[in-house]
Amino acid sequence: MSVIHKKCVFQDARGRIIDVLEKEVIEYITIITSKKGAVRGNHYHKKSIQYAYILSGKIKLVTQMPGKKIKKKIIKPGDLVINIPTERHTLVALEDSEFIVLTRGPRGGGNYENDTYRLEKKLV
């Protein structure tokens, strides 16, 4: 699990600029909203890397690499989560939440399920 709290790179009277990603190739950009209590994920990807940037709300992130212990972290606006291939991941909305998912790899658009492997034993 990798979570980075993104800092503002520029701010003035007009507002702020935050670079969510730098020097990364992205193939899909998705906006996801989740109502409080919603559970998303309980899966992994063999080839795709996903970056989730939290816009609003509060989310419990649960991840596990194969053969390793389960990790949990509370993420909030400004946090960038990086899920690498084979990392099992689940997100639980602790509040109504919104986030952007940026994906590199075959998972996205019409290929949404092509690189998604559901967990038989769910993390949450």
C-alpha cells in the first residue's frame, strides 16, 4: 500500500494547483462517488496500476499483497493511493465520498472486467 498526501504546488488569490501525478502514462480516468457504507473493490489486477486521488469524504482503505498481512489506513481529501499489480484492495466509504481513479493498464472503459479478479475471501 502506498498513500501519499499531495501538497499544493502553487497558490494565490485565484486558488490552488495540486499536481496529482507527475511523469506517468495514464490510459483511463474515472470519477467514482460512494455513499457512506459503500464497499468497493475486494479484487486485484494482474496488469493494471491504479491511482486513486481522494476529492471528498473519508475512506477506509484495506490492502493485502499475496502472502502478506492485511494493511488498513484511513484516507481523506488530498491523499493519493497507489495500487500495484496483484495488490488486493478494498475501499469502504466512512462518509459520502468522491475520488478520481487514474489507471495504467487494461482495466478501464469497455475493458473494465478484463483485468479484475474478484477475491473469494473478501478483505471486508
